[in-house]
Amino acid sequence: MTTTIAIVGGGAAVLMSAVAFVIVVAMGDAAGIPTAGFYGVATIFTGAGFGVVGLAIATRRRGHPMGWITIAIAVSQSAGSFASAYATFGLLVAPAPTPLADVASWLALWVWAPGLWLLVSLTYLFPEGVLRTGGQRGLAALAVAGTLLMTVPSAIVTWPHRGPLLLTDAASSEIPGGDLASTLQLVGVLLNLVVGLGGGAWLVRHYRSSTGIERQQRKWFVAAAIVFVALLWAAPFATIGPPLDAILGAIGGLVLPVAIAIAVLRYRLYEIDRIISRTIGWAVVTGVLVAVFASGVIVLQAALAPFTNENTLAVAASTLVAFALFQPVRRRVQRAVDRRFDRARYDGERVVASFAGRLRDQIDLGSLEAEIARVAHETVKPHTVAVWLRTVRGGDTPQVP
């Protein structure tokens, strides 16, 4: 029964997100509202991503609370996306109002808020999905209060006025009680912001004290949350247009559900260290080479100005210098970054390289067997190690020349 409910909830979330995406793409900016921008696409993909992840967790890890939490987030976010897209089409784009478009405009005002509450609550619920301490319960109570302030007043005062008015920015000032509802909604948002900050502090503290699998799970979530928040806050200040803003919105909407799926299902869980190391390494290398190229163009252009009026030679020379520096800079930077962010792999490579050097001088099979077992324990940390030696000519153990 629980699996059926999970399939229905997750499937409904994915279906609503897909329909909302089709409506948004079909409308474009026909209604005068940029529905296909960063935030619109991010919300749609958040609902779809959490729906798929919720289905995977609920069916593969039955009884795990994160499955139900992610499905609830998916239903809330996808319902908000669908309601907003359908109301915009039915009330502003279609030649005549479509059925229940006025109700959709009312739902679009508040149905997304429970999903936001759960998204914020992931900071202190992840990865177990349960409240174990008094601090977690206090944050949960504050989040519930904030969510009620975000939803109930707006839902009450706007119901008699459902329709095109609710799709405009002036709705709160033109509806009796709308200003008070907007104020209470803002208070609810601020409470959830406090919960997010408190949950973030709780997450960082427990990440530092955690070890093993739990630490890797929290590392995935922290890395994804940093990317999500960075895109969320940078979007209003970016001057990018379509379709790049929609692509970034899709990435922002999927990064958290993908990280949660990897962390909970533990598929390639330990790859996070390598991903972080490579990302930072390539970012640093790119920054260094761009700085070298730009500096080279400026310096060479100034030096060659008395001889030529064109900057082609300066650009070509700077390009060659940057190309020549690429491999040395990449190796040095990646080695330094791996030493800090991918220490296990860095130490493993050092152990293997040292073993390869000693192997050339090793002739005793007993010592060689012990050395192989030691290296295996230090690098991949297996539960047991066994060394098999193939026999030749009547069962004699092969001799090392």
C-alpha cells in the first residue's frame, strides 16, 4: 500500500511538471510574464527531479523517511508550477478562460510553500529524515509556524478574488486584507530563512563530527546545496538571456535531488571527493590561464604598439603561452587540490607508486605476498585479502627469477 502511494505521488509530481513545462514552452512570453526564465524552469525541474528521486528511494529503500520527504517536496513544487502555468495560460493567453483556471491562480499563490518548508528543513533532517534532538524539533516547530504564516492568510483572503487579479503584482494592495496577508507571508519567509541558517549551522557542525558513509552523504548534500544557493542568489544579478537562463534553471532544479539520490541510495557515494577536486582544479586552472592570456595580450600589445597597429600578434603570442602552460599548471594545481580535497585517492596513488618501486627489488614470495596485502589494506581497505599463486608443472609453486 505504501509503495502504491509513493508511486502515485511521485508519478503525479512528474506528470504535473511535464505538463507545466509544455505549457511554459508553448506560451513563451505571450502573456507578458517571463514564465520560461530561471526561476520558472528551476521550480519545474525541482518538482520533476524530486518526484523521480522520491520514487527511487521509496521503492528501493522502503520505510526510509527521505523517500516520503522528497515526494512531498515534489508534489508541492510541481503543483505550484502546474497551477501557475495553467492559470497564466487559461486567464491571460487563451481566447476564453479555461475550466478551473481561476482556482489554479489561487493555488499558485500558496501551494508551493510546504515544499519550500521541506526543502529548508532538509538542512537538519538529512540524511536520516527524522527528528532526534531538541534542536531539530525546535527548528521544525519554527518552520511549521513560518509555513502556516506563508499559506493560510493568503489562501483565506484571496479565495473570493481568484482570477486574473491574482496573477498581477498589484493583487495584494487591491484585495481587502491582502496587505496584511502579504506581511504575514513575509514574516513566514523570514522565519524559514532563520530555520535555513540554523539548519545550515547544524549541518556543518554534524558534518565535521561525522565519519565514513554519513560524512560522504552530508558532503554530497552540502556540495549540492552550495551550487543551488549560488545559482539562486546569482540569477537576479546575471544578464544572461534565453536559453542559457533556462538551462541554468534546469541545473539548479536537479542538483539537489540528484545529490540526495546518490547519498541515500549510496550509488558511487565516494565519487564526491573526486568531483569536488576536479571541479576546483579545473576552475583554478581556467582562472590562471585566463589571467595569463589577458595579461599577455595587454603587455604585448603595449610593447608592440610602436611597431604595429594591430593586436593579432599579441593575441597569438598570448595564446601560445597559455597553451604551453596548460599541462604544467594543470598537473601542479590538480596535485595541490587533490592533496586537500581528495586525500584518500592522493594517498592511495602515493602508496601504489611506492609499492611499484619496491616491487622491482623484491624476490621473496613470502615478503611479496605480505607487501601486496598491506598495500591493498592501505588503498582500498577490503574486509579480507587473499593472494592466489598459480601452480605449474605438477603443483610446484612458481619461483621468482
